[in-house]
Amino acid sequence: MDYTYSDIAKMIDHSLLNPTLTAADLEAGCKLALAYDVASVCILPYALKHCADMLRGSTVKASTTIGFPHGGHTTAIKKAEAEQAIADGCEELDMVVNISQVLSGNWDYVRADIKAVIDVAHAAGQKVKVIFENCYLKDEHKIQLCQICSDLKADWVKTSTGYGTGGATHDDLRLMRQNSAETVQVKAAGGVRDLDGLIAVRELGVTRCGASRTKDILDECRRRLNLPAISAPAAVAAGY
């Protein structure tokens, strides 16, 4: 096998974004992420501060969403969300583009909207993943977004929220990798539900993947690598 456990675990952003998750569910999800030493926990914004406190001192990053899930917030609100997230300890911000303005071809607005969040995050030394929601877009929109994100030095381009009509496809991941600067990473979200699926997108150049089936994926990874099982809380069904 051409991967280690850490290679796979550090691809996973453990998703805790379903609005029906209780405070107890969110705390259990953070504990699971710590036990499996994933890349990050992407959590509902109100729970971010507690999440960041729980993760402090570990290698698991605290992340949350901006303009989620529809992207239609005003730029001023997205900027305010980003500032609050940074204040609450966020290290990675997953922001949704203004889908309506993308489809309208108003690229100056789209660029300014993305830039407002990137500027806040980068000024604080933190990172941004820009969510396209590809299920609603044509390839020409995706390519233009990749170019804008490259110009603005976004840290990742991301396929989906996980709450649209479709998630990550291999065709979209190839297109995003081909049309983004080398410094911009690619995140898959929605539809990667097992280890084989994660390995497949890794081979396409994906470095992160949003997942709620983290425990199942990483238990299987450890089994294949002949590593001992991890004792952790039951996985939370986040519906991602």
C-alpha cells in the first residue's frame, strides 16, 4: 500500500454540520476526531469556540463554515462571520461562493465576496476553502472560479457543501485540479463514503475530504494496515 494511516487520516475534515446534531453529538464528534487524529473538525459555527478549546494542543484543527449552505449572505455578513470564527479559534474557514452571482456572471462581485473572507483569514494566519457547489454550475463557471481562487491565493477549492443536489464527482475533481494553481489544494465533499472512495480521490490530487463516516473509513484503513483498533465514541450520523 502506498499510504500510511496518517496519510489517510489527515485527509479527513470530520463533518459536524447537520442542523439536528445536539450539543452532546457535537462534543462526541470532537472526541472521535481527536481519537482518530484527523485533519480537522468542521463544526456548526455556534459550537466552534468549544470545539477549538477541545482540540487545543492536538494536531486536529478547528474549522467552520461561512455563508453556509447557500452562499447568499451579503459580503459584509460573510466578513463578520469570518471575523467571529477567527475570534472563536477557527483555523480553517469553509466559505460558500454566492451561487446566484456566479450563475449571473457577475464575476467582480464573486471575486470581492471571496476576497473579503480570504483577507480576514490570511491576516490572522488561517486558511480558507472556497466551496463552489458544482452541482448547480457549468464547467465554465467552475473554471472561472478556479482562476479567481488562484489569483486570490485561496488555500483550497472545494466541490460542494454536501447539502446540494450532488457532491464530488471525479470529473469535477480533475477539472478543479487542472485549472487551479499548484499552490491551491482541492477538497472533495459529498459522496465519499468509504476508504476506497477516499483513496480514489487521493489519486486525483485531492488533499482533503469532508466526511461524516470518519470512524468507518479509518477503522477500515487501520484494518488493512494491520494496526490496532482505536477506542473512540460511536460515529455521529451527520448526514454529510
